Amino acid sequence: MSFGPSDRRYAVPPQQPSGGARSTRNRAIAIGLSAAVVAGLAVFGTYMVLETSEAEENRAGGSSAQDGKQPGGDKSNTGGAIAGLKSWDAAELGRNHSAGDVDYPMTPPVGGDHNPSWLNCDGDVYEKAVPDVNAVHSLEHGAVWVTYSTKAADADVAELAERVRSTPFTLMSPYADQEGAIVLSAWGKQVTVDSADDRRVDQFLAQYVQGPQPPEPGAPCTGGSATVPQ
């Protein structure tokens, strides 16, 4: 069967999307794009928060080891060799535990046999003399022992006490039998100074608080003996 020209009026024209359908599709596209932008901003914001948090944590960790204390003291004035530094061969310093007294060849001692209980050395300042045998055990753990005699000025003693309290792995006590006014001792290392503002104080703390010299670096400086015999 064939149709003539007059029958073309019955042909169905292609259906065009209505204005409502176009509007709905456009809204869907806009919503999709908006969601993608929001998701991207959220990811970027999370990244920036994490980066900022990590940076602040790194700054906090670098400025304070624990309770606001500065490991090794002030490191801004610590370069170079320490003038007058005395050193002993660490291999020749005994490390046995002893329940009794020990005769040390140097004053204050810088190593040797010692009491099984270390002296607390987390920035601890003792007002009275402490037993050598307990303090030497602290040196074995990487602590620096600051001692002073009656030759030290009161102002220097106060300044040193403040510095020790802010420095973990240090302890301080009077020591009547030492020759110099102020002595800083670590395992196998020692230096004598006349005042608290001597550059060598900062040098010694920076180089030997948890330095390379102790036989047991990182061993605790708390949980030991916190009392001094009367």
C-alpha cells in the first residue's frame, strides 16, 4: 500500500523535550556539579586541618620533651669543644651493683660500681648532699649531675637550680668535698666552672644529657630513690 502526498499529515513528528523536562535535567546537572565542588572543598579543608595540626604538633614536640622541660638545656650556645673537659675511659669504669659504699677515684664520681637504685634525675634539685652510689647510677642512665660547693654564689646556685628543674635527665645537689665552685658530671665526663652563666654549662648539658656516653641511654630517671639520708 502506498500513501499519497495528502497522507503526510498523519506522520508523527519527532518528540521534543518539554520545557519542564529540560528544567529538571538542568537542575540535576547543577546539583551534581555543586555536590562535586562541596566534596572537593571538604577534602581540601580536611587536608589543611591535618597539615596545620601536624605542624603544631611538631613544633610542640620540638620545644618541650615533657612538662615543659627542655632536653639538653639551651642549645643556642653549645657549639665547639668544652674547655677544661676531663674524660675517663668508659670501658674502665665499673658497672656492677653494690649494696655498700664504693671508693671512687674522682670527686664527684663520674662512673663506676653503684647502688642498684638510681637517684631520681628528672630535673630533681636536692637541698642536701646525696649518696654517690645512687647518683652514679643516674649517670649510667644518661643524666648530668650538677654539684656545687660553698664557693658558689647564692645567685648562681639559684640560677642552676632553675635550669636543672627545666631539664629532664638532670639532678643537682651540694657537694662539700669538691674543689671547684660548680661541677657538672656525666658518665666518664666532667667540667668545673666558677659561675652559672659560664658558656660551658650550656655546652655540657647539650652534649651530655642523654649524649653518646652513657652505658644505658634512655633508662628511666624516675621511679628510683627520691629521698636523701638525713
